[in-house]
Amino acid sequence: MNNLNYSKYQKDIYQEVENGSSNVVISAVAGSGKTTTLIECLNRLPLSNTSIFVAFNNGIVDELRSRVKRDGVNITTMHSFCWKALMTHYKYKCDLKPNKSMPFIKRVCMADGIKEKKLNYYFFTYSKILDLMRQNYIEETDEVIELAEKHSFLIDEEDCKRLDKILRGMNNDTRNFDFTDMIYRVIKDDVSVSKFDSVFVDESQDLSKIQQMIIKRIKTRRGRMIAVGDPNQAIYGFAGADVDSYMNLKHLHSKTIELPLSVNYRCGKRIVFEAQLINDQIEAYSENDDGEVRTGFIEDIKEGDWVLCRNVKPLIILNMYLLANNVKSFVRGADIGLNLISMVNKTATANIKSMKVKLKGNLNGERRRLVNLGVKNPDNTDRIDMLKNKIDIINILSNGLTYTKDLKDRIKAIFKDGDNVGVCLSTIHKSKGLENETVHILCPELIPSKFAVQDWELKQEENLRYVAITRAKSKLIYLNDYDTATEEVKEILKFEEL
């Protein structure tokens, strides 16, 4: 995109930012040059303005810092900004404790007569709901039950009483803070924050309600918010993002207008046409090549290509297949690998055989716990499906190994971040905000998830499909022979699903 050849949409945005006084919410389709547009908006504001960019992740922060030439602009993630405010408020006597809720959950549950061997269920369920409560800033029983149900957790008033006790205990702790606390406690504890004349918000469709409250708090009374987002790329509702965040941000401040940014500069025209089946707002840039959309075969995957899938397990099986056929590959997401290693560590076993027995016992124990809680078919729950998939992945990766220490080394070697040599295998969630010349979509039939039943879940699943399509610049290829590769790998590994 030539910076001197702005689209009609960009011209309208720049006109409003430079000459208007409204807050601006920009509906930016995938690949529309939103970062370039935001920076140009900044350049058109008075130099006397104090400005902040609130970015979605550290990768975007790094990109913005390399491209913004204006002095004095605060470029930060929401978590980093709020953590600094908390540190100042509590005179730097703050520690980050990722599993902060666990001892509080244990204390309250055991005081209520729940046996220690049943605590794993409560650790999982209560910690998730506590995150959701804080992200949505709610504590009332009816609201908590409704929120839990929205995220497929079945709880009653007794659970809400325990959750209230746990949350009060956590809030009384002014020394240890977890990831959710980093934002929540700024609002809950009424922490003083810096205010800015111009507040730029990235990925506004993925903000939680507590993050929206921060955005409102950091703008000066006469300041302006300029936010970009794409409601068709909202995919983090499962993690606590407000599924209506983009719409709600339009009503966060009075005197706010919405403007479109609809030209996609990233993708070939045929790829944009594919995306239009989901989002009819997206337009192809007239000077882009046609691009290619087709079905293909796994054997056509080449070094430098990306393979995207909704779930991790098919990527692991494909990784084993590619390695068996001398094709280098890696799976994006070191954090996924660390989570698997944590599961292995919790078995406290030194050899693979004992580990497998322990993992299978854990799975059966979780099934029994759900049955005791009134779940008629535990295998038809997201909780069991997720646990089974993780155990399946661990079993696949342990093929040919004797000791768990070698398994952990293998996991570290497969799951990586950043640019690496070979084929990049990635979940669609991990590919958000990125792009590649050739993108293969593996197991497109996994979208929508069989566990997505509510309207908001089904919409986010469709958004996942849209995100996957719009990562491709030149070629978008749907793989149609995954079953063949799967059977070959299973035969090699003598692998049986649990």
C-alpha cells in the first residue's frame, strides 16, 4: 500500500481525526493496514497531545515502537500499563503469582467438607469462573450463575457462596497478584492511573469488560479515543473477552462515531472472495494478484508454508507424519508445550509406562467426579474432551521413548515461538495477527466445534474460519487427505485413542 494513495475509507478517518472532535471506532477488516492507519491518525493530532497506544500483545508493541517516530508516546499492553500502576500504588511490594487462586480455593473447599482427592475438579472449575467474574466485574449470585452457564459451567448458590469467600480472600491479598488481577485490581482497588488526551486502542473486539473500564478511566475528560477492531475476528470469548466488546466500545463514551476500513491489502483477490462468504464488508485491493484457493494434499506442503488447524492434536499427528517423511516442521506455541510438560510433571513418574497408567487413571477419575456431580455423559463434555486430547498428544509424542525426561525434551523441541526453519504448524488462535504466502487449512470440518452450541459460540467459530482464511497472502489450500496421513501415523505409533 502506497502511503500517498490512501483509500476513501482512510481519507474519511483522517478527516475526522484531524478536523473533528468525536471519539472514533474503526471497523477494520483483516489485512486493511490498521497499524499504518492508526500511526497516521497519531501524526495528524496536535504535538501537545499526550498519547497512549494500548496494544493487544507484545508483538504489536514492538512493531509500533519501531514505526512510531513521535516522541513521548506511551506504547504498551494493557497488562503492562496496569501492572506499573499497581506497583506504584502498593509501593513496589507486589509479586506476580500465576496460581494465586489455588490455596484460597483449597482452604474454602476443605473448610466446607470437600475431600482433598476431589479438589482437582474445583481447582479447574472455580479458577476459571473466578477469572470470568473478575474479567466481567461481577459478584452477584444471579449474574455469576448466568455467566458460568454461558461458559458451560453448571454451578448453584452453594458454589457462589464459596466463590464469594474465595474472591474476598484473594482481594484481601495486596502482595500477590495473578494475571487477571493485573487489570482487575486497578479498578477494584481504585488505583490511580495516568490519563491521556489521545487513547489508541488495538484489537478492540477482544477486550474484556474490565479492560473497557480501564480504557474509559485513562482518557482525559476532553480527550479522544480512537479504536480499531473487527467484530468478525472476535475469537477470545472462551478466555473471558466480552463477545460484544466492539459494539460496547462504541457506547463507552458519548459522541462516538464508527467509520469503516474495508480494503484488504494482504490477500489475493480469490482469497478475499472466500472471506466475503463470511464478511461481506471486506473488499479486495484492486492492484493485488488474483491469488489461489483450492484443495490440496499433505505431500504438497513445502518448507516455509503454514498449516493452520482449529485444534492442536491434528497438528501433532501431522508433525509426526512430516518428520517421518523428512520434512522439517514445528508447532507454534511454546506455552502449549509448557502446559503439556506440566501435565507430565504432575504424574511424578520417571518412565513412560508409569506415566501413561497415571494419566489414564487421572482421566477416569475426572469422569467419575463429573458423574458424581450429576453429569450423565462425561465424555460429551468439553472438560473431558480437552483432557483426552492433551493425554492423546502426550501419548503420541512419547512414541519410542522410555523415560519422561526424554519426552519433555521432545516437547520442548517441537513447540516453539517466533520464526523457525521448516513448516509452521499452528492453531488458528496462535496465527491471529500474522500472515504467510501459503496457508494450508487442516481439518476444516473441526469448525464449528461440536461443543459450540450457544449463538455467541457459533459466531466465534465462524470468526475462526475467517481468521484462518485471511492469513493467506497468495495461496489458500484446504487439505483433503488428512485421514490417510492419520491412519499411517497411527499404524507407525500403534496409537489407540482413549
